[in-house]
Amino acid sequence: MPNLRASSPLCALVMVIAALPASAGGAASSSPSPYAAVAAEVRATLDPQVDPCQDFYRYACGGWLAKTQLPPDKPGFARSFTQIADRNREALRAILEDAAKNPGADLDRRKLGAFYASCMDEAAIEKAGVTPLAASFAVIDGVKDLPTLMAAAGALRHDGIEALLSTSVEGDFKNPGLYIAYLTQGGLGLLDRDYYLKDDEQSAALREEYQAHVGRMLVLAGENDGDATRHAAAILAFETELAKVSLPRADLADPAKTYNRVDPAGLSAISALPWAPFFAGLGRADLSDLSAAPVGYFQGMAAAVGKTDFETLRAYLRSLALSKQADRLGKAFVDENFAFFGKRLQGQQELEARWKRCVAATDRALGFALGRAFVEKEFPGDSKKIAVEMIEDVEHAFEGGLPQLAWMDDATRARAREKARAVVNKIGYPDVWRDYTALEIVPGEHARNAAAAARFETDRLTRRVGKPVDKRDWVMTPPTVNAYYEPLRNEMVFPAGVLQAPLFNRGFPGPMNYGGIGMAMGHELTHGFDDQGRQFDKDGKLVEWWNPDAVSRFKERARCVSDLYSGFTALPGVSVNGELTLGENIADLGGIKATFRGYRAWAERNGKPGPYVPGFTNDQLLFLGFAQSWCAVFAPQYLAMLLTLDFHSPPNFRVNGPLLSFPAFAEAFQCKPGTPMNPVKRCEVW
């Protein structure tokens, strides 16, 4: 998506038990045995010494936090999300290893096996050396003026390497049924403008280390030490100029700042660069349905290019090509790239095993072919039916809460109800699977295969520009442990990969499923009405469909949420950025309310079943299930990076923030007024 903050990593529910009986239904059994494992796991995870009315996250997760060490090959470990992802990855590994050994006649299966096997063939990769870089470097070496620079940037983007700017293809904000190409700010070797512009000692030290890393990568690619050192300094200086004209990350959530419909002539008027060679290099010389924003970035980027010598620009392009393709190369490149981006920037102590990285690479390249095999093995038939029932409960609960919003006028409320009813739900896997016939995979040539996959995806997207939107399309592959709301299509998507225990299981007690995947459903639904999503109508069109007074009152409530989260301290001296995380926080506040009400409706239909876990009411169990989904440990460096980059708040605040804002939680745990989890002043949006 073009800067749309639409998806939310669900880092989701508790590690309960993967092997609960599939027959366990809604009502409590006369025998406690079906849920004894759930009860034991819930109790082992919490810390009974902590007062739930003081810090519910610490109460719910304290037992797990006390005994959990961060694995050396991970920068962060979430009790549910990581374990689901690891289990899914093991299933994908089995599929891929079998496909590699026994390819059979199915074309997709043969491509999966060949791609994975070529990725695992480290000897062949080492033997290839820097040869896989030759094509990219030949294009870069031809840069001698602005037309050849832009042609090189386009050709690199065709190969999946973004330089100078970022591009994507999605529906037109003002005409969501038509695909257009979005051009926006980008091209930074570091991950965000703030890394270049902050003037504290830590940021300055990081820039020095980044510059040294760039120099070492250039040496590995064949430059001598002197040239590499000089080029690395010039690259950092040029990227800093790009950072200066880039919008702060929080501003990218505002569609008004990231949409500007232009044709090629309009683009040239904004940015005095030769764009025709760029589009030719991209493989679509005729590209004309465009958005270019922020306008200030394109003006500033052109100015930065204009005052930079071409030797530096060639070095800049080589550096980006190296960084993007490092994982396709030999051990020296992989280790150097990991030393900076993995260990230094994220605090990850060890590189993941080769097979794990190759499973991920195959999913990126052939994710829907791999996902089809995954669904056949890992997504039981009636799981989808149960998930659909839950999402309908959550949607009805959200809609049922609209009349209680005193701040919203009746006309806007009626249109909000129409939008909520128009949401399309996609569960598990797409109705039509992606066709990989045109993607050629050659056994034993990993770098070539990865580059071919990148070009295949670029071509698939750019061919769409100017054509009607395919509403059957999915952004995430079925094994992905995530979910998203897409405002331009007014749809929610829940891949099979996230509909897994312990986040969701057809045999779990109702409160656990509603606290887990139900909360995720409420979260994604509320994205349609957060600070960004609310600006798109029921048809996905960017248009003001709210009455002015309702807009004003919404912004007042959004400010309350921003201020609340900005008051949370995540690291010594570092607070959550309430503006950056605003949309996700609004979605969390709305999500817990919608899933709680949805669960209550489910309980009514199922005869108000008795407590599933002795000592806890079902309401309490729902809140525990929600909170324990976010138990997590992070390397300090990784948490610091997330506070800069991530639109989501850290897990402890994703738990406490929504719950201290929800009166039903305080009632469930009998928290006295004025305690931290039952404050006098609350924030409420939806």
C-alpha cells in the first residue's frame, strides 16, 4: 500500500496447548479435562503476586516473562506470534524439503522444490561469488548523466531494489476501482529519516557504524579500501539530503500528504528529472496513471541529485544493490549485512539457520503456491466456518455500539453503519490462486531465481496500472501470521497462517478465541474508522463523508488517545510516539470493546456456559487471553528500532492502554476507581 498504515502485526495469543480436542464446543463440559491444559497454561503464564489493577500486563504475563530468555537468533520473541510462526515454518519446511526430493509432475511443486533447494545450496552460492551482482553493476556503471541515472533507478526497481524513491501499485484513492502507480519518498539505506537527522550521541554513533558498514560492503564487492571509505562517506551525505526532505513517519498516515494524482507531464513539473527513462527501466514506458507525493520530497530529491556528482550517485546505487541482494550471496556478504542490520541495529545475536531463511525466501518468491500446499495440510475445513461466525459476532457488536456514541451525529452514524455493513471478509486463503507459469526457476541458481521472482512481482503489479482493481487479490500469503484491513477495498483479510493455535483453535473455550483472534478481528474492523481509515467511505473512496462537527469531536478523542500513549515510557528516556501509533492504538481500543461484546452475544447463544478455568470468570478469561497474547521479550536495540519505525505501540502498552480505557475490564477485576487500570479519565473513540 502507498503509505497506508493498513496492516497490523498480531503478535497474537497465548501459547496454550496445540493439541486440544477438536470436538470441544461452546458449552462447558461436565468433565474439566478438555480445558485442564488451558487452565494450567493460563496460570503458569501469569504472576499472582502482581495486582491486576496496577499493571495488568505484568500480572497476565509475569510468570512467562520471569522464565523466558530471548533466543539468540531472534531480536524479539512473542509468546504466541513467534511460536505460531515457528510452527508454520516447520510445516513449510516439510513441504519444501519433500518437494525438493520428490518434485513430481505439478509445475508449482517443482518450482517450489527447485527454488528452496537452490537457496540451500551454499556451495553453489559461494562458487558464484559476486557474479550475481554483475547485471546490476553493469547498469549502474553506465550512469553518466540524469537520463542514465533515472534509467538505472528504474531498472533496479524492476529487480526489487528501490533507489531515490519507493513505488507501489494500488487502487486510486479517489477512484478505488482503478489501479495506479504510487511514487513516494524512499531510497534510504538506513530504515528511516530519523536515523539520519537525530543529533544525540547514540544516533551519531549509529551513523558512523553505518558508514563503516557501507564501506566494508563495497570492499567485498571489489572496491579498494580508499575508494570504499570515500564513497561510504559520500553515500551517507547524499542519503542525509534525502532524509532532510522526507516527511516524518507519523505524517505518512495522512492520505492528504501521500496522494497527488499526476500524469507524466505533471510529475516532470514537480520534479525536474527525466522520468521517461525511469519508467522504461521499470518495464512500463507507457506508465501514465500516477500519484507522486509528498510533493516536497520530489522537489527536494531532484535538488539533492542535482548537486551530487555522478561518481557518488553510482556508489549510492551500488550500496543499495548490495544491501538488497546480500542474502543471495556468499557468507561474507551475509555475515557483514547481518552484523549491522541484525546485530547492531536489532540486537539479534545469531543469524537464523539457513533453512529458516530459505523458507522465508521461498514464501516471498512463490508464496501463493507454497500457501496452497500449506492450507491443504494445516487449515482444517471447519476452522473457516467458526472464524466466520466469530467475525460476524464482532461486526454486529461494533455496529451495535454506534448508537451509544454521543459524540457522533445521526447522519454520520448512519453512514458509518453502512460502511461497517459493507466490509468484505476474506478468511484463510484466496478464491483464486496466483499463477506462476511465467516465473522461470532454474535449479542450482539461487541469486538468479530470487532476481527473477522480484521481476515477476514487479511486472505483475505494473501490468495492472490503468486497469480495474482485482478484488479477489490478496496482499499476504496464506501462511502469514498476520492480518490486515484494506481501506481502498473496505475489506479485512485473515490468512490461514494466523488462524492457528494458540491464537485460534476450534477446540478452545469461547473466551480464549474471542480474546485472541476475536480481538484481532475487532482491531482490523476498527481500522476502517481510525484516523486514516475513517477518511475512506464504504466504497474505499477518499472523500469526506462525515459531518464537520463529528470530525471535530473525533479529533478531540483521537488527541486523548495520542496523549495517553505519549505518556507511556518504553525505554529509559524514550516514550511511545502517540502520533505515530495513533491509528493502531485507536484500533486496539475499539477492538477490545467489539470482541468483548461479540463474546457476550456468543455466550448468550450457547447458554451462558460456566467458567472454563476455575477461579476466573469467563470475562476475566477473555481479558487474560487477550493480554497473554502479547507476552513478549525484546532486545533493547530492537525495541528502540520499533519505537522509531513501528506504527504499533510496544506489547505491554497494547494491553494496558485498551484495558484501562474500558470500564468492563475494571468491573471484571473489581479495580477501584483511581487505580492505574481504572483511571478517572478515560479515552474512548469507538
